[in-house]
Amino acid sequence: MAIFAHKNYITRCMEAIINMRNFLKFINSMALSPSNKRWLGERLIHEAREEEIFMAHIMLDCKDTLMR
């Protein structure tokens, strides 16, 4: 079962990489100015940081619940 789960994880990672490449191709196909591309990149980074903080809080809450 663990081997299947590992293969499934690798497959999902590969699919995500392919999808990100397609996303980047899509962004590059648009007529965005360098400043618009920078804004988009900064906005994505900002949202990713917020999501990471949110997920860290969820993990801490789960850990605290399990430790009780």
C-alpha cells in the first residue's frame, strides 16, 4: 500500500509540474507588461504566504488536539 501511495504522490507531483509549465506558458502568451508580470508574481507570493500561515495554524491546532 505504501508503494502505491508513493507512486500516486509522484504522479500528482509530476502532473502539478506539467500544469505549472502550462500556466507559465499561458502567462507568457499574454501581452503583459513587465510591471504587470511583477505585480502578478508578487500577488501570487503574497497569497502563497497567507496560505502557508493558515495551514501552519491548522497543523498546530491539530497537533494540540491530538496532544490532549
